[in-house]
Amino acid sequence: MSGQTEFLHWTLEADADGIAWLKLDMADASANVLNAGVVEELGKVIKQLEGAAPRGLVILSGKANGFIAGADIKEFTTLKDEGEAAALIRRAQGVLDRLEGLPFPTVALIHGFCLGGGLELALACRYRIADEDSAKLGLPEVMLGIHPGFGGTVRLPPLIGAPAAMDMMLSGRNLSARAAAKLGLINHAVPARHLRTAARSMIFDKPPRRRLKGWLAFSNHGLLRPLLARAMRKTVARRAPREHYPAPYALIDLWQKHAGDPRAMMTEEAASVARLVVGPAAQNLIRVFFLQERLKSLGRVSDFKVRHVHVIGAGVMGGDIAAWCALQGYKVTVQDRKHETLARMLSRANDLFTKKLKQPRLVTAVLDRLIPDIDGRGVAQADIVIEAIIENIEAKQA
């Protein structure tokens, strides 16, 4: 193949060595997401690539802030029913299956955020290379009351082993590029200036796919899955009851029942996410997500400046909040009914500051900003007041 082909969201260009460079720069958006239009166009690109057979394919982002932020959450709010949700998910799965099935090397070139559906797209590539300084990789779908639905539950456990894969999906936590490389989630973490060179090297050298070693190679085996699943459910139950947060339990059930059959698991993954996304837990969490985003946007345009923080309650939580605020440079007054509680707060703060700052003069400077205030005189001067007393509604109201 040769030349350049431009779509609305994607640009496909071949270089002199026959490598295809596919760039996603979503139109009229500050960040890349996988909405229906982006996925549909990707399908058209893959069809073109299937006929052209380049030496290799590199997928990268045209946005400075990152690779792909995930699926388009706005689309989740327009789904009418479970059937419509399942159809949307299966279309995306089908496109990524075709990407995975391309007969030449494919590389996801990652900088900045690579989350949710973005990481699932990267998992459908044969290789993954990330900027060692900026890349953040994760599958945070559980925070929205669902679990990965574009093949992530199928592809991740065999790649890095069930314990690490399920922990990533159940916790929703992000990984740095170095941590991801250590797990085997990516092939290399390199400086930004070496990303393209590393991608070309992978295509020319075609290293074999990573294989799990030791017991991790058997961690997805049918004999081990029931035991590991039982331990996972116990861990999840300590943090979230099934009746309020069904997604983690649905993910564990999916993995336990179907991890031995990738095709069946892909089908059941779509059905599971479709059930969850139209349910009340996911819809409420999605609503909370948009409220949080709105609050963030309001904060960015506000000229409100915090200089003085007043914390009511010098217990472990209130004291640690106060100490952290002082560490960030704020003047902090801390109110409590007992001198002894305030003294313990100062002692814990001193330990924290000593650990963080090392130098005595810096510790002293921060401690000077942390002021015990048993009479609550700092309230009148405070820009923000944080209440952190005991969990008693009458006391809080008083």
C-alpha cells in the first residue's frame, strides 16, 4: 500500500518501508474515545488493510493528552434496552477481533491515558509500546458499574495471568508504563523520543508473543478457577455488597464459567455488560461520573483561591486531612474539643512531614502552618471548612 487515506477520525499513511501508520484524532473532541462512529470507521480501515497487506501496522493517537480514554460514556445514557446495548458491544468486539486477526504485526503506540476501551483496542494488537513517563493504562469500567466489554476480559487474563488481570479489572486502578511492562501488559516502556523507533523495531523483528511461566500459566485453568473465584468474591464482599454493586461479581462469574472458551466468553462478556449497563447501579454511577466532570469543569473556570482551611475534628481522618492540606502549602486551623486529640494530631503530622520532607527546616515550616484551634476561631477567616468528626448524625448537625 502507499499514500495517505483520511477518514473523519482516522488517518492511514504508509511509509517507504511498507509500514502503515494509523492515527486516531477524533474530530471535534479534546480526547479520543471509542464511539460508534470511530469504531465504524476503524472497521473500514481494517477492511482496506486486509486487502493491502502492509509490512506492519502501528496505531497511535493524534491527541497530545493521550491514546484513547475509553468508550464514549455518553452513548451509555441513550441505550433503550439490553438488546440495543448488546448489539453496540458486539459490533465493537467484531471490529477488534478483525484487528487481532490481521496477518501482519500490529503495534499500539501509547502515550498519556490508555483506558477502558482504549486498552482493549491495544490488547487486540500483537504488541504494545508505551511512553515511560506519561502512559497510564487501566480498565476502570467497574467504577461505572460495568466491566470490560470489548474483549478485555478475554484477552487480559491469558496475557498477564488471572490474579493480576482480575485485580486490574476488579479494582479499576491504573498502571504506569513501567508497572505495566513488569506485568507483561506492554512489551516495552521507552522515552517518548524512542516510541516510533521501538514500534518499527517490533515490526521488523517480530518477537514471539509473551508466554506465562510457572503457576501463572495455569491460573486460568478450569481446576483453579473455582478456588481463585471464591477468594476474589470474599475480597470484593469486604468492599461492596452484590446487591448494590453487581459488576465485580458478574466479572468473576464470567471468568470462572467461561475463561476456558474464548469464543463463548466473548459472547457472554457482551451479554453481561449489556445487562449491567442498563441497570440502576450502572446508570446511577454514570450519572455521578457526569456530575463529577461538571464539577471539575466549573472548578477550572472559577477564580476561587483557597489559602486558609479550617478542619473540624482532629481524629485520624480529620488530622490527616489537615496535615495533607498543610503539606500542600495551605494555612490550616484544626478544631477539636480536647487538647489531647490535637496533640496526637500534631505528633502524627510531624511523623508524616519528617518522612516526606526529610529536612528539619522544611518540616518546621509546614508545622508552622498547622495550627491547633480548640475554640474554633479560624472558622471566620477560612476559605473552606471541612467537617471530619465522629460518624454521628446528631453530632454533625449540631
